[in-house]
Amino acid sequence: HTSLNHPTSCLNISRRNRAAAKHLIERYFRQLTDGCGNGACTNEFCASCCDFRPLDNNAAAAKALELFKINAKLCNPNPSKKDSDSSANENSLLDSKMSDRENFSDVHHLTENTVCTLLSSCEEEGDYSALVRVIGRVFSNAESLMKSFRKDEHNATENLDSTDVDKQSEETSEAMGASSAAAGEGASNMSDPCEVTVDICAVRRVYDRLLTIDQVEAALVNAIIYLTPNMELDLEYLDVYDTNPDYLNIFIIVMENSNLHSPEYLEVALPQFCKAMSKLPVAALARLSRVWSKYDLPHIRRMMETFQQLITFTVVSNEYDGENLVNDDETVVAATQCLKVVFYASIQAGDVNVEHNDDDEDDSESDELTLHEMLGEEQLYKKGPRVDPLEKELGVRPLDSIKPLIPFEDFINESLNEVVEMDKDFTFFKVNAETKFSFQTCPFILNVVTKNQGLYYDNRIRMYSERRLTALYSMVQGQQPNPYLKLKVRRDHIIDDALVRLEMISMENPSDLKKQLFVEFEGEQGVDEGGVSKEFFQLVLEEIFNPDIGMFTYDDETKLFWFNSSSLENEAQYTLVGLVLGLAIYNNCILDVHFPMVVYRKLLGKKGTYLDLSDSHPALFQSLKELLEYTGNVETDMMLTFQISHTDLFGSPVLHDLKEDGEQIPVTKENRQEFVDLYTDYILNTSVERQFKAFKKGFQMVTKESPLKYLFRPEEVEMLICGSRKLDFEALEKTTDYDGGYSKDSQIIKDFWETIHSFGEEQKRLFLQFTTGTDRAPVGGLGKLKMIIAKNGSDTDRLPTSHTCFNALLLPEYSSKEKLKERLLKAITYAKGFGML
């Protein structure tokens, strides 16, 4: 008993079990393909039975596993067949030994030299059939392919002098993809995770020669079709990668085929290959991603395009609807999971910074039993998956990427985005994650519009949830339910009123922040259908970003705001700004705010670094860049120390030591990088720590439990809050409504759109700012913006006016196109502050 508990004994037993299982599966396979030899056999699962329908090798391999699982009837081989086979084998053994050398039938794995020898022989004879046979045999067998193109093998003849004695056993093993027979053999125990035993350069040279021969191409396609179902079974049931990590060589070799994206592979071979690859354990996928990250751009891009091509080809070849979801398409799902491996390879191959993470992330879970848990609804309202398993294994996140090798946008598949049903996908993401695939687990493939739909469903479900809970509490406590986040404010005290109300809510019942916002201005009638909330956001931001208040500094060159490190305002004001940004996302409202990208990176958990200065503090960035690149004597020429100076709110200089006794420490060529890092950290992090912490706290009050951080990159969060810079006025024209007597066929409306389309980019932005309160388009483009053009009297010299909170333009019916253009240009250029109502 003691020895059985020993790990080595357990391992041997599991290997023996696997070997026994494999032997039985091979017997079933032989029974399905060759039969038992008994002409009177009645076993419906035997090829010798008169009622048996013949199967190809692929179908037989899958059926063999199925029969093994149900312990189906297994025939005994017919003695007469066995005897005749044995006799035939003995008689032919000598002949086969003589002919093996000529037809290369004893080649069971490949080296570059073997292929060259084969090619030379075939070219001499003008017949490629021997090469086709060898390629077909090796590429259809997992064990053979795994042993091929090893770095330590350069001898073409090493395999040509051996003779295989047990041909029948060998052929059966090949048919079943018997890779586990090589348990532990040649396993790579290398410390470098990017190190593999396959010679990738040799594989590429071999493919360069082979892919010019049509017959070989066909053999490769058929071999992959034959190989992959067996690999899928090996990975799913036999844990072959854990037994032998060199199993990864198969995927590396196959993916070097530069023709995988062509139609011959897209129908069957590549889908099956992707399904097998998706069965690899996470550790294997991570290793594969690291290996690919060492490739150069063309090779990584080719693999990315191969998987993208398969997804697109499959999506456009099928029709999906509410019953037939793309989430249930095995090919699309497997190809997306394979694309994820390339996505992380691209991140690792680019500029990446896994350090400089914010340490104050509070991911602690409460022990308190929530009402959702008592109602059995906690699944729907739990946090989204916090960490992707592959991401965790690799120790790198998209957020860590400064610049990936392949742009993030290239991984988005628009065809897929058109057919994915986000309401269903969201449910899979939140509730059925174990049984159903959600594309939100691979957010890189989704565009911002699609991901925003997912966020919309998350927000709406939370709002609905809070309404239900409010109604439930009210019934218990006998109070009137309040299903909205109601803010009643005075226009002339908007900041104070909003601060007091939101502060009370955040302390007493922070979950109220997840209700739908409903704003009411004191003394004014009106129902908030979105317009009043938008006006509230605009007024709050206008006041808070007023330079006279001093909460933020404004850069005239970049037209961006930054936190004022010497602001006298209390933290509650900054918390309010963060809350407003969170509420805007939550209530699907875009804001006219102008922050550098580092603000959004910091909101998602990264600290500001030197490269972030390029858009937040461009002048300082240029100075520090020149310091780092200076070739002269830094100490004597620059005369810098580790003490820096900046101005406070009143323009007075403030000295700060980057290190203790910084004034006494000169900046030299040796320590200039440290100086730049400390200077950057002070400007972007420590000097504004109090202000930013409060700002982030407000933002997280609303967004903490949403999948925002999981789904969106910093630039996408900026787009959610501020809208898109891309302006498509054709789309805006198609969706605009008309009121007061105007229609799309009115002459002035035709003149209006001709005028707008003739404007330059800057004039178009001014018009958008004038009409909607922001110069950006909502997520999804201007077509999502519901603009109204209403008639505002007959011909007049009055300028057009607008109601920005309703995206409404009030346009008089001017007598000519020229007058319309002149009046409109004057309004959008000079009327800011009094033309917008």
C-alpha cells in the first residue's frame, strides 16, 4: 500500500491505464476499418458484418472512442484471417526490406535533409508520389510530426536504415494519432518558456520548397484533416501535453504553413485544427504565445490574418439568428480562442510595461449577505471575470501594452460584430460562463460599439435590479418606492447642491448611484428624458473646469486639462468630477471633457510614466527627452540637480527634492534615467495623489462592479466618456428629424446639408459643439445622434440658435443659400455662450 501512494507509482499506474485504454481504442478502430475476418459476423460495430456501413478513418477514430466509452462489444479476430495475415507478413518481410530504401516507406519523421533527399529523388524521376506518401504519413500522425524537424537532428540518412517490423501495429497507431506512446520521450524540460525543440527556420525552408508542388499541398490538407480529430481526443482525454510538452511542436509546425488561409484549408482542415488547438491546456497556450511573440511582424501578422480569415469565412457562409447563435458555432469559437494566443503574442512582442501598477486597488469582497444572494440572483449581479486565465498565466494585460506589435484595431472582426447578439452574449458572460462561450471573454475581437452594448445591458440590469430592491424595501418598510437617482438642484448653486446630495447618497446608500439618473432644476417644470440630465452634466463640468476655480490647469497648446497639484479645493469636489464621469457612462451620455490619455490609464490601474508626458506635458517631455539623448557632459553642461521647481496656484515657485538632499545631488549621464523617472512620477503621480485618489474614488463608486475595466482599454474608456473623434455627417443627415414645417425635401434643408458638407473639419466640429454641446460623436458614430432641425420663423437677420440638451437646431427659413451659410458660420464661430440655450 505504501508504494502505491508514491507519486512515481501513481504515475506508472496512470500510464498503464492510458496504455490499456489506448490499446482497446485501437482494437475498436481496427474492428471498424478492417473487421474481424468472420464472414458471418453479426456485430453492428464490425466492418465484417454484412449490415455495416463503411467509415473513413476520421469517422472510425471518433467512433472508436465512442465505443470505448460505452464498453461496446469487441469481436475476437477470426483465426483464419490472423493466420493468413501472419503468413503474408512473413513472406513479404524480405521484399519490404529490399524496397523500403527505394520508396522511403520506413521514414516515420522528417528532417530538412530527409525532405531534400526525397525532393531530389522525386525530381530525378519526375514523380512526386513517394514524397506525397511520406508527407501524408508524417503529417497525419501526431507522434511522427512531433518528432520531426528537431534542432538536434541534421542527418538525413539516420532514419533510412531502420526497418519497421510490426507494420500493422504501426499503421493502426498512426491512424489513431498515438502520441501518448511516447510518454515523456524527448520531453523538453527547458527553463526558457520560449525554447522549443523544433527547428522553426528549417520548417520554414521546407515549406518554401513543398508549397510550390500542388500534389504536396493536397497531401498536407488531407493529412491535417486526418490528424486533428485524433489530436483533439488526445488533448481532451489523454492529457498528452502534460505527459510530453513537445506535443506543442505539432501546432508550431502546422502554423508555419503560409497557405492555411487559402480555401482548401478553410472548409475542413483549419476548423478542425483550431478545435484541437483550443483544447490545449492554458500552460501550453501561454508557452505557444511566448514562442510566437519572438517571431517577426510578418509571421505574427500572417497567423492573425489566418484566424481572422477563418472567422470571417465561417460567419459570412452561415446565417445566424436568435435560435442559431454565432456563440454556438464551434469553428468561430475555436478560431477566436486561437486568435487570443496571437493577440497576447502581439502584446508581448511590442512595447510593454508590466510594472507601475496602482497598489490601492480594492478588490476585497464583503462577507455580508446581500439581498441579491438571499433572492438567489447573485450570479446576475456578480463582478465579471476579473482575470483572463491566459492573461494570468502570461502575467501581462492589454493595459500593460504601450504599443503592441500589431495594432489592437486589426484584431477586431467586423463581420462577427454584425452577427453577435449582445443580450444573449451578456447572459453567457455573466451567468452561463461555464457552459456557454461569450465573446466578451475575448474583448479584443469586439469593437467599441458592440462592447458598449454589453455595458449597456449590464447597466440596465443593475438599474432594474436597484428598482426591484427599492420596491421590495419599500413594501417591507411601508415607504413610497423611489426607483430613480433623483437630483434636485438650483441652477445658481449647482455644484453645492449636487455635492451635498451625491455625498449623502454615497454615504447612506451607494447602490442608489446605480439607478437611472433623474435631474430636476428647482422652480422649473419638465420631465427628464435625457435632455435635462445632459444639461446638468454640461453645467457641472463648465463650472468645475473653470480656470478661476483652480481645480484643474489648462494647457493652451494641447487644449487639455490636468489636476492642479496646489488646488485649495477639498477632495469632495474631485470626487464629484469622478462621479459625474461614472454617471455619464452609466447613463449613456457623452461629456465635453478634455483629459490626456494618462488619466484613463490611471483610472484603470496604471501609474503615469515618462511616455505619458508626451500628451499631458509635451514641453516637459521634450526637455527630458533631450536630456536622455544628450551626448555631451550632462553634469557640467546642464547643471541640474535632483531638486526641481514648479509654480503653485498663485504663480510662486515651489521647490521639491526628488531624493533626500536632492539639491546636493547633480544629474549625471549615469543617473539621468533615474532623474527622469522620479521627475515623471512626481508630476503624474505623487504631486496630484490627493486629488486623483478622490477623483478615482468618485468614478469607482459608479463603475466598480461593472465589466468596464475588463472589457475596455484606456482609449476606449475615453471614447465612452467623450465620444469619438471620427465625424460622419452623411450618417447624421440620414438620421436627422425635422419639425415645425421642415422636411428633408424643403429647399432650405437641402441648402443646409450642402453647406454643412462643404465645411472643413474644424468648422464641422464647431457646428457640432454649437448644436450638441460637444465636438465629438457618440460611440457608434453621428448616426446614433438624434438631431432635430426645427423651423424658427421666416427669413430674418437673426442667427440660428440651439438647445444643446436636446440636440436641436432652431433654423430660420433664410431667403438664400449664401445668407444661410453666412448666418450659420457666424453663429457657430462667435455665439458660444449665448447662442446655445
